[in-house]
Amino acid sequence: MSNHVTILEINLNSLEFNLNYFKKKLESNTKILAVVKAFGYGSSAVEISKFLADKVSYFAVAYLDEGIALRKAGIINPILVLHPVISNFNKIVEYQLEPNIYSFKLLKAFLKDAKKLSLNNYPIHLKFNTGLNRLGFNKQDVAKLIKILELQKTIKVASIFSHIAASEDVKERNFTLQQISIFKTIITEFDKKLSSSPIKHMLNTSGIINYNTEAQFDMVRLGIGLYGFGNDAEETSKLKNVLILKSIISQIHTIQKGDSVGYNRAFKATKTIKSATIPIGHADGISRQLGNKKGYVYVNNKKAPIIGNVCMDMIMIDVTNIECEEGDEVIIYKNQQHIEDLAQKSNTISYELITAISQRVNRVVK
């Protein structure tokens, strides 16, 4: 465990509340795939997955090592690897992970390995590009895919899925409905030709909120929603905060008029102020864009602006009008609204702020 005094508190009760909030939007037989990539959106993939193991059907990670970490932690649920690498196929099979196959190159390579390993009905997932234009087979590939799949028994299609490009944007509703229509055409072809019936899924968190009647299918992929973020402020307000980033005051200084704070003398006092130094910086995930009074933290429930440039391991804050002492608690990320506000000030999104929290920051489960 790190000796870093900065900690990230993970509230599992809030996580469960959020899971149940989304469950209520779904049919009782709809499966839930919990997305725990990027260390569980910056939290702790292992702790999150252990807690959710008996509450969801599937997990999804981005890369092989994330899936291995879950297996080593005792997770036995099916785990979808979204970005498999051909050179890692043997390890994927060794740890009973399930690869996302999104191109003929990947499919050919996995079939070759599957034959060498004498696999029988090993689960794979087929991803289709319906408009995001990132990864996936195209609609025109369906006939060729089915022909290949019909000729072998080493693998089975566990699921067919796609990804909506703008599920949170109501202005793109027509485009999204077109994506859903394309996906329905694809899965209809598979249902006609395949003897098995793979799970179908398309919706992410925003998709569950906006398109659960049009595209719920057999399963949904719940990611950022688990951690308390909806597709807009109103939806987020209905969810509970899961993550609180905390630190302490290391030292307090009196800064005289004309004196500067931090690198490059980015902050210069126009009057006598009191500053506090906090042991967290851009190496911990605090964007340098939050320096120079763009960002703020909370000390004793009062806002304290960040002054000067964000350092690698420290920030300095203005506590002139706040009663505080060295060792007092500092709340870096208080709740979803605080994170969203800081994200906006950083010209980014909440995902980036929370997934950027360094692994040297202690994770504490509550």
C-alpha cells in the first residue's frame, strides 16, 4: 500500500444505489455488463468487481492485464476484453477471458490459435461498426462472417454488439435511431443463419437513459453511471456520489503583498494572504489547467481556490478567509457536481478527471 496521505474514498453503498437506479429502467430479464476498464473508471476495478460479482452478468475491461487482475482476485464472471491483441490470445484463453473480435484479421488469428489449442465452442464477441467509426465489422461483412462461423466449432459467438456514437445528445436522435436500425438488420441476419442465439447489446449508460425502449436488447453496458454520472446534470442529480478524493494540509504560509507562490511565480499576492500546501499534483491526476484560480477544493466546507501552477506533487490554495490548521482535511473532489464543474473549467469531461487519478493515491473502500 502507498504511504501517500491523499486518498480516494469509494462508497460501495452509493455504487449499489446507482446500479439499482439503472436496473429499474430495464426489463427484469435484461442482463447487465459492468464496465470496469481503466481501474474501474479511476476507482478500483478489483474492489468494484468483487462487490458487483453477484449482481451483474458480465464484466468488461479494455486490455488483457485488466482481465488477468480480476481473475487473480477471484472474479469468475465472464469478462469481455474490448481491445485484445493477437499476441495475447494465448493468455486470454489461459485466463478464460472473452475477446472482442472486430476485424477479419483478428478473427483469422483467433481461429488459428483456437485450432492449435484444440478449443471447443470458446466464447468470442463480435463488434459491429454502425456509425461510431472506431472499431468493428461493417454490415456488409455479415454474410462472409456467417460463412466462416458455420464452418468451424472451435469458437462460439457469445454476443454481438455495437456502440452508439452520441447516445447522450438529443440533437443526434435521428442518427442514433439509424444506428439502431442498422444493428437490428445485422442481428436479424445472424438469428436467421446461426444455430445459437448470441446475446445482443448496444446501450451504454446514456443509451439506457435515452434509448432503453428502442434498443435494450438482451444486455446493456453500464459504465460511468455506476460511478454516479448520468448524461446530464438532471440525471446525475438522481444518482449518488461514489468517489471522494481527499488530502490534508501539509503547511500553511503567510504570503506578503508582492510575494509569489509556486513555479514561474505564476501567482503574485496583491495583498497579504494565507496559503496552504496540499500533497497532490499533476502526477496524481490534477490537471495543470486547474491552476491559477481555475480550480478549487474544499477546506472545512469552504471553497479554496488553487493558486499558482499545479506542481507534480503539490498544489497551493488560498485559505485567507478559512479557519484551518496544518493536518486538516482537504476535499479535492467533493461530489459529481464538483467534478463536473472542474471538468468544465479544464475544457474536458468528468471521465478524464476521475480516470486520471493516479494509482499512487490510496483507495479506501467504505
